[in-house]
Amino acid sequence: MAKEHPHQYELTDVVRTYGHGPDRVQAVDGISLTIDPGDRLGLVGESGSGKSTLIRMLAALDRPTSGQILFEGHDITGLPERRLGFLRSAVQIVFQDPRSSLNPRMTAGDIITEPLRSPVLRRRSDVPTDRARRLAEVIDQVGLPADTARRHPHEFSGGQRQRIALARALAPRPRVLIADEPVSALDVSLRAQVINLINDLVDEYGLTLILVTHDLAVVRHLCTSVAVMQAGMVVEQGATAEVTAEPRHPYTQELLSSVLTLDP
């Protein structure tokens, strides 16, 4: 498959609109983009630029109004959920606010292993079957204490909750990690720790990283390429070093002028 389809994702003229008539909102406006295995792509833009809508479509949690999305050569544009098992095991998302994305009634152990119990994933040979062993592995890899599995989300700090969300995402051994503003809800003192952890985990697992953020400092630290979004369109894209050194679009220049340097 990898030889036949060198791109992990191929997007062709992807459009997403919501509503009708005067209330119609164009959230994503004709994006064409390729993402290769092992890429570290930063999607940058202000709130409302279409970043979160785009990643929801990459994860098939939302569908394009028009255009096409291929994942490893498979057209996922309109596939029903029952036929998305290959995508659900390969692509995992970490959301912005771990407090709202983790079920408060479940133990951390159940939260982390929930993807392994999914009927869509259990049939797949690429998903770990020994849940207890996999749980212990990922808890260790994200730097959580050994008794994590028995505790509930409210017993952890914000940084620890985001580590639980990362452990959950890694549990089924995905090939793609989508991170939606993964540190914006954290204290400044914790942000660098979690960013460094994501960096290490992406290296360790050989993941493709798609990072959504409004902060170019985070992109500089984690991403080799960047796509700058404004009003549902990609207005500039390229290697992170080149785009940040010599931004061509006025909006990119504006974003760079407001960058705060990360505490190393």
C-alpha cells in the first residue's frame, strides 16, 4: 500500500459549508493538500479559520460538502462508519481541553483502553489485544504514575489529564496523531513539558503529526512543515523554517509578529 500510495492524505478542493441561504457559513473553502507518512504538519490560524473543521474531516468525524479526501489511497469522503475501521485504528485525535474530553465517571485505565474495546477496532490485526499490557506500556511512555489506571480524571492535574489523553490516543498504535491545540488549556509551566513529550512520542512511534494551533512558536518546536489558514483557505504553506524566516502572506507576517517565545 505504501509503495502504491506514497501520500498518507490527499485532499482535492475540499469544501465544507454549514447552513443555508443568508446563514450559510463556508468553514473550509477549496483546500487541496498532501500529507506524507512521517510529516509533521502544523495547521496555523486564528479561531474561525477552519483548522478544527479540516481535522474533523481528516478523521472522518465530519464530511466535506464537496471535494475528495483520500487516506492511504482509500477514498474516505463518504464512507459509512461501519467501513471506517482502517481509519479509526490508524488515526487518533488529542483534543484541546482534557477536562471536557475525558469521561469523569470512567477510571483513567478504562479511558485509555476504550479504543481497544471498540467493536470497529477489535477485529483489526494491527490493534493490540492484550489490554492490560498495552495499558501499562502507554502509562509508562507518557510519564504517568503506575497507579494511574485506578484513578478518575478529577484526581489529576491538567498536564496529567493531557498525558492520559495522549496515552488513550497511542493505545491502538496509530500511524497518525492529530493534536488539536493540545497545550492551549495548560499553564505556561506545563506547556513545554507536554510539547517535549509529544515530540518524543512522535519520534518513538514514527507517527505522522498533524498539529492544530494558533501559536507559531509551538509549530517551530514540533513541525517540519506548516500550512497557514485564514477564512477557510490555506494562504501560505511550506517548510516551517522557510515560512517563519521569510513569510510572504501579510497574515503570516501578522501571526509571526505576535509570537511569544516558548520557555525551553
